Amino acid sequence: MRLISLVLSLLFMPLALAHHSFSAEFDVGRPVDLTGSVVNIEWTNPHAWVHLAVEDSEGNIQNWAVEMLGINNLIRSGMMPQTVSSGDVLTVAGFGSRDGTNTANASSVTRTSNGESLWASARE
């Protein structure tokens, strides 16, 4: 029995180590509000990612990578792969990365054209 436990632990350890804590990568002191056009969405685990082309205050396009929940949680909340397409304009509220790159963690995602909430954390 111990051998089975050891083997299972070794098999699943890389999955546990690959996941990160929110506070290790994102800064609650760096809130972001982004509105941009969807470049693509990655429906992957442990987290889905939406990539946005966001126009900054000087008119330059900034590419942002926004981390969301895992796909199973998104689907359970009603957001499906076909819910959003490339070119759709989304508004994302969340928190920026600690390293200052154009990476964020979403706390809410809204379709800009009609205000439809696509996903929001329980804290919203």
C-alpha cells in the first residue's frame, strides 16, 4: 500500500508543482481595467487564457494575456469555447502581474457591446 501511495504521489507531484498561487504572480495593489479585441483564447488547464489587443492612451496596441479559471469552472459557470470569438471586444477587470508585464488575472469578463457578464468571481 505504501508503494502505491509513493508511486501515485510521484506521478501527481509535477501537476501540483506546476500550479502557482495567485499572490506569487499577481499583485492586488495593481488593479487593471482592460478593454480590447480578442486575439485568441486558450482553453487549457490549469487556467484558460484570453489574449487581448488593447489600445493604450497614446493609441498604441498593447497585447495582454489574461489568466482566467480552469476550463471546467468556466464551463460550469456558463462560458463555453464558442461564447467568445476572435475579434469580439471584451472588458476585463482584474489584477496585473507582479513583474510589470502585460499579464493579468481576471476577476470579471464582460462583453463590451452589450454589457453581458461572461464571468465574474464570487468577490465581485
